[in-house]
Amino acid sequence: MDIKTIADQAVYSDEKMKKVALFSTERVASDLYCLEPGQKQKVHAHGGEDKIYCVLDGAGTVVIGDEEKAISAGQIVIAPAGVPHGLVNGESRMQVLVFMAPNAHFEGGHGHGHDHGHKHGPDCNH
């Protein structure tokens, strides 16, 4: 059994949002996004995967489709497959637990790839 303590997994960078892979199977992927103030995840879309954002700490803005709304610790939102989505952090550190299913990035348990039919730019952090 692989139990992880989320606080021990957090990694931040002054350069860009950090994505820490927590678990990855053929059916689901789970990551921890760690954002410093003002950092963002560029808006992008996944053709065949739903994504759930669950804010653990901090507050910012979530973009899903044509909507942009404030989101903060304790809130959760889903970005359906094919719908553009992204995050913009606010004024303090932000931690977001992310789930994607089905996991089109599964590579034998070695994490995520980047060339699976997604619409995103070169700076995409998924």
C-alpha cells in the first residue's frame, strides 16, 4: 500500500507552477499542483479526460470553458473532457489536488506524457 502525506509532497518553484505526480494508473492520475503567488496553469484542453481540481490551500481563479471564477481552499470543480481549463493563483501559495480520468498519459506507471491529442501550448503543465 502506498500512502503519501500531501504536505511532504509539496514542491514550489519561483519559475513556474510545479506539478508533483502522486499516483498514476491506467484509469486515473493524481497530481499536486503547487503555485507561488501569481503563477498560473495556462488554459488548455484534454480530448478524452475529465479533470477535477480540489483546492487544499490558498485561493485563485479557475477557468473552465468561457467561465472564470474565484476558487479557494475547500472548494472543488470539474473540467469535462474537451473543455479548455486552467488556473491563476492569487496572492499566497496555492496547493491543488488534481485528478484526471481516464488516464490517457499512463506509461506503465511512469507518470504522464505530453503527446496524446491534447490542445495545449509549450508551457502547459497539464
